[in-house]
Amino acid sequence: MSATLKHIVFWKLKEHAEGADKAANALKVKALLDSCADVVPGMLKFEAVIAQPGLEATYDVVLYSEFVSKAALDAYQDHPTHVAIKPFVGAVREARQCMDYLS
């Protein structure tokens, strides 16, 4: 059985950006990420979530995704739907962390 490539990204959002507060921007980031689900073959899992009040979280939005290969991840990274969301996400984020690993 071949290994699955996990791609996990965390975003900490600015308190205010692009004319909206953090909560509104978190919802928009999640919706934009959700629009990227299933855009390429080889995407096995794609889950974007917003930090839940009352649960520990140091970041505001997280993406957990799995791909069959680095080629599939690369195809996702270069897909026009994904590329199109980057300017907004970049404008509202304060910080970003990413980790890719095989398991």
C-alpha cells in the first residue's frame, strides 16, 4: 500500500481586513477553501474548518487534506480555483503555517 501525502495548513487571521472582522473573514476563507474540494483527481480528503469557541486553538482556520501523490498536490496548488483564492486569503491572514508529510 502506498503512502498518502497529507497537506495541512493553518491560518491566523487579522482582527480586521478587507472591510470585515475576523469572524466574517474566517467564514469567507472557509467557503473559498470549500470551493477547492474535489478540483483535481487524486484528492482523497479535503476539510476546511474554523476554530470553535470554547476549544483550544492558536489559529483561526485549518485545512486538512490528503492526496495520492505529490503530483496530485501540485495539481491542486496550480489549479485555477485554488490560485484564485490566494489574494483574498493573503490579504486577511496575519500568519500561515503549513506541513506536508507522507504516512
